[in-house]
Amino acid sequence: MTLEISLLGPPLVRRDGRPVGFDTRKATALLAHLALAERPRSRESLCGLLWPALDPEHARGALRRTLSTLRRAVGGDRLDTAGDSVALRFGDGLELDVRRFRELAGEEAPAESLAAAAEFFRGELLEAFSLRDSPEFDDWQMGEGDALRRELASVLSRLVELLAARGDCERALAAAARWLDLDRLHEPAHRALIRLYAWNGDRAAALGQYRDCVRTLTHELGVTPVEETAALFEQVSDGALAPPAPARASATTSPAAPPPAAPTALPLAGRAADLEALVAAHRSVDADGRLAVAEGEAGVGKSRLAAELIETVCGLGASVVAARCHDDEAGLAYGAAVELLRATLELTGSGDATSSQHLADASLLVPELAGRRADLPPPLSLEGPGARARLLEAVAGVLSAACAGPVPGVVFVDDVQLADEATLDAIAYLGHRLAGRPLLLLLSWRSEGVPPGHRMRRLAVDLQRGGRATLVHLDRLDEKEVASLVRASRPGTDDLEFERRIYRESEGLPLFVDEYLAVDTIGRVGGRRPLGGGAGASGGAPGGPGLSRPPGAGSRRGDRPLVRPRDRPRGQRARRRGDRRRARRAHRPGDRA
């Protein structure tokens, strides 16, 4: 007689190949407990596990009846009930899926064995099974299920490593994705996927996976990735990720080729007039400040244009403080405002021109500001009339002092359409009080995210009427501008058909042009088939099939934090969490500026 017990997934028992049913769920629970027990179980412990609400006499009677049901179903020779203990007899003819999983997942198991173990794991322990009247059994089931889930995670982790070492990225990606599905907060699984995408030549997907990691950790835990994950992001961004270690068993395997270098930044095409307008806005700052806005649809190049302006004014000696708003931080009060204040800490001498009271008050959001000067007065009280206005004045004062100097400084906030309400309050307060503050307040936003009537658009219109604002609307690139980018990416080549294809497929959106050309460059440098269908493309011909949108095309080359993770001081992320807790306490409803 053969007996097959399957506990991974919905419980299933087969005797001689035929499904076995039980008259009571307690029989299924008892069989599962005995199958996973490492030693015989006392009758007293089984009664407490399955019939906790019964007195000892009635519980023992229920156990006897359940054992009788179990004997009829699985065979009397499979149960050892001698004395006061109960056990399941293992031996020839009895197969338990959990045991088989653990045998395949041994410590030195090869990739094929680990893959088989993962296939054996067909679901959660006793999936969709529970006992209504036994919380003790539910606790045991949960504990055993968690332990098995950790074992599966270990199997998938080792499988990913072995498959990657022998260059089987496709299977490794599938295993890594399943590993991450076990726990979306597990950073090692995120890092495995990032590496595998990069090794597989899909840099856009690798960067997209990092962003998914950041969003998940921020939304679920309110934290940012650890240093190791941030460093990996930098390596992928810079094309400096080392290839996977070769498999140990293969002495004749040739070493993996190093990954292609990250494509260099493309020139700014079709934006000369827009850049000149922003430079002119900075140049016209006098004793009073000005506002400049770069707006347009997603991917049209607002951040790149702002970066070009910042590079220009930095070359003149201007100070710049910058922050970016994020879609998963809209509920964090003063999110980008805190980032701006923290950026002032990195500017030498920026605290010298700041009033003592402004530093003290702003230190409610960023405590390190209090260390810029000794003997500061006490900060404002968060209660009472005028407290909120004083806090906003302190933020504006610290930022203005950071921008002071022979050349007007720049306060830049990117993706304003994603800003939290408190940050919008701070921006509006500074924008309405640029008189006497020689700086350029530079904002970028998506047009659809700041519709007519939005408070930021009202601010821009009000200042524009007074001649103190410059609004730049970015449109898509035309065919000639896209062609200039293609030629910059492929110097020395003249492929008109490829230029037209890039324009058609990207529809003139700089983000997609950038990603298509990045993938094409990686393909040519890394020995893969380039995107183009010209003479340089193996297996292709002019006029071949159209391009598909690059994986992860929502990311953009050069779309990195304004302060790179590896450049941030150690422990900064923990301080940011403290900053935001303080910001939530400081944020009180009140009149907006």
C-alpha cells in the first residue's frame, strides 16, 4: 500500500493513488501535525492542540475517535499509538511532499535539484485550511508555514545564484521574481532582480526595479533602501556592475564578458531657446528674486533642462539647493522642504547670513541646523497664533541665506505636481515674498498635474503679471531634433531610415528617444543585436520590424537623485525618518500663503 500526503497547498491524501476523504477536519489537522512532528506526540499535547475548550476526559475521547477515523483512512499500520504517545510511521510506501522538498533542497544541492524543490512547493502549508475552535492549532500552522516559507526563500536565493553563475539569466529572473513574491519588502530579492536585469542587458528594467524597491519600502515601512542597495543602483547607473562570478564546477568555462559601459549623456537638442530663457531669468535677478517654471508632459525633458541651467549657474559661482518631490511621499508633511533645508547644510558658510531665530525655528524640521551657530534662541512654539507663519518664514529665511552671494543662487524643486501640501505652503510663501531676496526660485511640473486654478499656477501667473516670472513650456522634439540625437549617439554613421524609425516610435518624446538609443548603444557595445536595421545590425535589414517600447521606459537615463545615495552621509536615511516625524508634528492646518 502506498500513501501520499501533500501538505504544501490544499491538503490532499492519496492511498494507492486514490484520494482519501475524512469525516472531520480534526483528522486532517491531526495527520498534518503528526507528519511534521519530529518525535512522537503525547496524547495530552494533542488534546490541548486540537480540543483546547474541552476538559481532559472529553478531549481524550475526541482524540480516540479521531484516531479511529484516521486509521481507517490511512491504514492501521501507519499509526503508532502504543502507550501515551502517538506517531506516524514513516517507511516504504509513504511519501510526504514536505520531506521530499527538504531532501531536494539539501545544503549542497545543484541547481537542478533546487529547481525541482521549488516546483514541489506548490502552495502555502495547508492552504485554505483552518480549525474554527482551535487557535492553538492555527498558531502551530502559522509557525510551520513561516518556517517553510523561509526554507523556500533560501532555495530560491541559492538557485538564483547558481543559475546566474552559469549565465542562465532567464531562469534566474523567474526564480528571483518568485523569491520577491514571498516578501515584497525583502531587499536581497530586489537586489537580485536588479543585477539580473542588468546582466541580461535590460538596464532600464534594472533601474525600474530599484524604483519599485524604493516605492515599496517607503510606502510600507517609511524607510529607504540600505546602503548596499543604493550602491548597486549607482553601479548599474554608471555601467560599473561587475559580471556574475563564474560557476565553480566549470574549469573550462570562459569568463563572462564585462557589461557594456553606460551610454554617455546625449546633448540637449531642441531646447536652446528654452535654456536661454531660463538663463536670462537668472541673469535678471537683482535685489528682488524671480520665479522660473519649466513645464510639460511626462518625459519631455523638464528635469534635464533644469540640470543644464544649474550647471550653467554653478559655473558662474552661484549656490544651488535642490529637492525632488516623489509620488509616494505626498502624505509626508514638508518632504521636499526638509530636503531643501538639509541641502543648505552642505553649503560652506550658508549659516553665517541666516538670522539666529530663523535657524532655531527651522531646526524644528532639521535639528542639525541648530549646530550651525552657538547660543541660538529657543525655537518657536508649535501652538498659538502666528506659529505656522513663523515656521514658513524660517524656511524661507534659511533658503534665502543659502543663496546669498555675488551671484544669485537657485532654489530648485523638481516634480512639484507631487509635492505635499506643507511643501506647497513653503513654496508659495517664498514665491510671494521674493522682494528683497536675490535668488531664482526654479520649479518644474507636469502640465496635467498643475491644472488651471492650481495654487502653483496662480502663483506663477501673479508673478508673471508683475514681470517677475518666466514660464517655459516644453514641447516634443521634431524629426530633425531627434535625428541630431541619433547622430550624436552613433557618431560617424548616416542611417536615415533608423533616424525616422526612432522618431516614429518615440513620437518625439525625449525620454523614449533616450531609452531607445541607450538600448541600441548597449546592444552595439555588448555584442547584441542593435535596434537599428542598417548594415551594422546582425540579422537585420533596413526597414525591418518596428521597435517596441523599451522595457521600463518610464525610467530615464540620468534620472538619479540630485544627491546620489552614495554621497549622502551615513545614517542620513534614519535622520530623514526623524525629520518627517517632526514635520508631521510641526504641520498644523492653517491659512496658506
